[in-house]
Amino acid sequence: MFKFCCRAGLRLAVLVSAIGTAAAQQSTVESIRVHLFKENTGTLSDDIVANNPGLWNVIIGDNQAESFLVSIVISGKPDFYDRDGRIVVSVFDDDAKKRVAQRSFRGFLFGKDGRTYKPVFVEHLTCSRVRIVVRTRASEKSETVTFRCGE
């Protein structure tokens, strides 16, 4: 009887440990997207990380933009709520060597495709080299966007 009890207890401990590990690894940062906010139309550009359109003097012209939206794509189990999920998004002005924005997000509700999106809106930073860093408990992902202004 003692052997059976100990084996069952060991199986239960292994099962609980596996469930805890799986729950802790539910959410991962899939990608970081950046979209210019076009002030003359009120619309967003295509993702400038994936499709760098040349970012010289975006504060003037047809696509006038002094602000941008950072969109963090988080992956997880479809139709699942990861209540323990957490990310921290930091935005740095590398030219001025300072952090200009930081947001924390907790708890992620994933749709049928296993994704959710979290936004960070950044203003008046479209003439600097910008670094976006997203941290989870287990990993870090970053993207750099180089905005430049001049004559």
C-alpha cells in the first residue's frame, strides 16, 4: 500500500509541476509593430518595422506624423485567458539616451487565433532613433526605428 500511495503522490506532483510550467509559458511576444499616426488624415500607416518606407522628415509632407503607435503582438493558447501573463514595454530615445515611455500589461485574453495585441502611443518622437524593448518573465524582444529630420 505504501508503494502505491507514494507512486500516486509522485505522479500527482509531476502532473502539478507540468501544469505550473505550462501555465507560466502561455504568453510569448510574437512581434513588435510600429505605425505612424498621420495627423492630416487621422489614419495609421502600414507597419514601418516590416516595411521601412524611409523615415526622413515624417513630421512634414503628405504623411505628416509626429506620433506613432507601437502594437505588441502576443501569442498564446487559442481561446484562453492567461491571468499570470505579464509584459513590460519600454520606449527609448537613443539620441537623447533616455526612456520616454513605459507600460505594463497583465492578463491576456487570446482569441480563436491565439493572439492578442497591446498598444503604446508615443508622441513627439519622430526625429530620433527609437528603441522599443518588450520584456516578459522569460525573454526580451526589441526593435529599432530610425527617424531622421533635417534639410
